[in-house]
Amino acid sequence: MFKKVLIIGCGLIGSSILRAMHKKKLSKKIFVLEKSKNNISKIKKIKSNCKFIKNINNEISDVDLIIISTPMSQYKKIIVKLNKFLKESCLITDVGSTKKNIIKLKNKFLNKKLNWISSHPIAGSEVSGPEYGNKNLFLNKWCVIIKEKNQSSKKFNLLNKFWKKIGSKVVLMDAVNHDKIFSITSHLPHLIAYNLIKTAQDAQKIQKKDLIKYSAGGLRDFSRIAASNEIMWRDIFFNNDNIIKAINLFSKNLNIFKKIIQNKNNKKILSRLTNSKKVRTQIVQLKQDVAKPDFGRE
Amino acid sequence: MFKKVLIIGCGLIGSSILRAMHKKKLSKKIFVLEKSKNNISKIKKIKSNCKFIKNINNEISDVDLIIISTPMSQYKKIIVKLNKFLKESCLITDVGSTKKNIIKLKNKFLNKKLNWISSHPIAGSEVSGPEYGNKNLFLNKWCVIIKEKNQSSKKFNLLNKFWKKIGSKVVLMDAVNHDKIFSITSHLPHLIAYNLIKTAQDAQKIQKKDLIKYSAGGLRDFSRIAASNEIMWRDIFFNNDNIIKAINLFSKNLNIFKKIIQNKNNKKILSRLTNSKKVRTQIVQLKQDVAKPDFGRE
């Protein structure tokens, strides 16, 4: 499918792409640009014939595809280098979790002759690093490709094909809608999980009790999400401007919930709790989660 | 261990106790009082020689142990019946999730000659009903027994032994501390999950977009908890007066989080996100959750 591919940043997502590409034989040559020595030694254990490079330089001037899977805060300096060394025929994509900021950055700094079409595979984990990568990470998962005016349809089709080859279900969105949707289905849940764990830590200090010991009643679920990579999530929270609106909507609902409890409003609370159930059923039907109770955990 | 036991309310928890007791041969005779015909037909399929009764009456006057596992809102009318038919030698326990209210109710309405020692096995699921019960539900899970003044130490030892026999790790607490601890580790997480799902439902209406489809990025985890039984959780939210304090602490933290994001305060956000990670590590070390990434889900 490709002659030469470059993966920039090879953590959980980058290494999963590497594994999937190797398995599906999607490129004759795969270069990996990874700064962490620790990660490099882990990537060397992955079954793939990737070649490590230390910098963006002439060696990669003729690659067909570049996949940027570093934290988003590194994109700007990567763009500057790409401008310097890349041929026009190359397709660039990224896997960042917010899109308005990336499109803006790209439009401002990337050489206009280069092709960048942004992607967002909806896959991940609370763990990070190449050792946790998985060739099947994208299997039957959504991958959003960001639509823009004046995109090369040839490059677009190529990217579409690429994600489908490694197992994703592709969906098109513009950056604005992408950021709105994922502010609710991903960014707010993570923020709320982080905030709940912080609250439990505070309560532990206030109560002077060993609370964490008794986490099996619900808290443990949130602790998983709240263990996600801090650099990635800082970048997301700082770059999706819909998150403030999402927090405000959540807070408004929380205040109403508080009043329902204070007034012991039986009708209203039962209506809330019953309605929530429907979402779980829907999520399981849509194969967005496993059907087993308790995630089949025990 | 017992001659005659009565389980009142035989849903997920009651039927798990029934299964565990049958497996461990903890009683010669087990009576089940269950009002739902649908549940009764499901319980009949469970391997146990339980006998169904339709009402609390003379038939159960000589049981050794009664386990109440109905929603807490039914306790009062159960107590009235128990007063009428029960011998003094019987031990009564319950599995309710809040304790101050139960102790108050019991002290007010239960015949002073009867022995009620309250329990709270920290086990459950988002699914409810006897078909989801499991003889191993309590295995290596905490079970809180509520300490009170003037408890019969003989009865207390018996109850302690009972929970241990069906696999629990027993811990003693007074009702006040119990309610404080579980307001944070269980009740607040459930309330927050319900509130997040409600917020996603609202956002779906506001955005006029099919959000739920993209739940794999985090929302799906909350939808599991928010699918929990509405009667059980109404009773918990209405009866743990610590929940309002917990909501306020959560809201205070959420407002700070919002400001950190608005000010793009790099140091503060990294400190928050990094600190949360420690809790996950602790929870896994304490065997309060599985060690596998993503709950070993896929």
C-alpha cells in the first residue's frame, strides 16, 4: 500500500499502528521517530522491521505517509521540520484528540503545498507506552477523518483505505462537530473521573479515614480513567474549548440533582435514574461496550 | 451452622446469599420470601432446596437467622411483621447500603427483645434480579458489620462467622463512619455517573447529534454504573445525608478544575492529573480492582 511510512511518536497508539501495519503488510519500510530511549528499547521487542531515526531529516524526504502520534503540544515543532524536508506528494495525518486547534495550527504553519488530513481513532487505554500497544486496538473502532474544503480526494481515499485496512470503521466529521461530540463522550467523562478521584483524595484527608480500601463500590471504575496519561489529557483539556460548556451543563444538572435529593422528590429522581438506564442498553447494542455485567471483570 | 434461615427479598444479593449458603451447606432449611412472581420462577431454577413463603407468619417464628435484602424503603413494614411473629432468639441482619437510617428505624420500631445487627456486603453489579446472582459474589469482598452498644456478642460472632463462611472479609464500623466512607467510595461515584449520563442525554438534544454512538472514549464506563437499580439508588441517595457534603466538595473541585483550564495553568493541571494516577495504583494493589488495562475488557 505504501513504500515508506514514518510514525512520529511511538507510544500506545503509534506502536499499535506499527503492529497493525506490520501484520497487514501495509508498507515496505516503516520508520519510527521516537525520542525516549526507554520506549525505543521496548519498540525493538515488537515484531516489525521498523527503522529508527533520530530526527526529521533528508532520510524521510520521500516517505508516502507520516502518522503523528505524539502529544499534541509537540505538533508545532514537528510541522516546522516537516516543512523543511518533505516532498509535496507525502500524506500527513495525526491521531490527536481535539481537532479545531490542529487544523488551525496546520493552516497557520504547514507549507501549503503539503497534504495533512487529520484523523482521530477512538481507541486507547488508561495505560500508555509501546509495551501496551496492540495490533487489534483499532478493530471495529471508529476512526474520525476530518473533512476540510479543498482536500485532495486522492489523498483522502488513501487515508480512508489505510484506517479501514487496520480495522477501523471510518466516519467523516468537520473539526467543529468533532470537538463538540467528543467534549461530551470522551473529554468530559475523563475530566469528571479526574475530579472524582481528587474529591476522594480530599475526603480522605478531611475524614482522616482509609477510604480507598473500600473502592469496589464504584470508585474503582473512575480510578481507571483517572490514571490516563497526564500530558495527553492536559493537551486535550487545554485545546477543546467546548469543555467549559460541558462542565457548565454538568454542573447545572448536578445542582438540580442535589435539589431533588434535598426535597426527596420521588417522581423526579426515579425518572432520572430510569432514563439513564436506556443509555447503557443503547451503548451495548451499538457494540460500544461489552455486553457482560461488570465488564465481565470477575 | 443454622437450622432455619429466612431470606427476605431475593434479587441479586439475596439470591447470591442463597447460592453461597447452599454451596457451603450453612443451613438445613432456607425460606425465601419474594413478592415478584417473575423472580420466584427465576429462583426456582437456582440449585437450592429453598422453600418459598408468601408472608411473614407463624411458619418462620423459629428461624435462627433472617437476612433482609429488599430495597431499604421496605424495611419499616417488614419490621412491623417481624415484631409480631419472631422469637427472641433469632438474629436479624440486612444488607442495606446506608446505615444511620437503618439503625434509627430499627431502634424506633423493632421490638427491643429482638436482635438486629446490620451488615453491608460491598458487592453488587449494574444488573439486578436473581438470574444475575452468583455464589462467589462475596468472595474476598469486604462486608461491613455495624457496631452498636449493647450488641449480643454471641450474635455478633455468629454473624461474623456467617459472612466469613460465604467468603467475605469482615470489617467493623459504626453507622456514622460507614455512611461517611461510602458516601465517597460508592454513593458519590454513582450519583456522578448518573449525572454524566443525564448531561450526555441533554447534550445530544442540544447538539442534535448522535453522540452515544461514540461512547467508547470514556462515556461507556459511566453508563454501566448509571444502569444500576433505580429503587436501590433512590433509597441510598435519600438516606445518606453525607451525600450533599460530598456533592459540594466535588463541585468545589470542579470549579477549581474549570479555572485551571481557563487559565491554562500548566503546573496545576499536571499536578492534578499526576496525583490521580496514584489512586489507581493503590486500588489495584489493594485488590479492589483487576490489574489488567481496560478491566481486561477486550
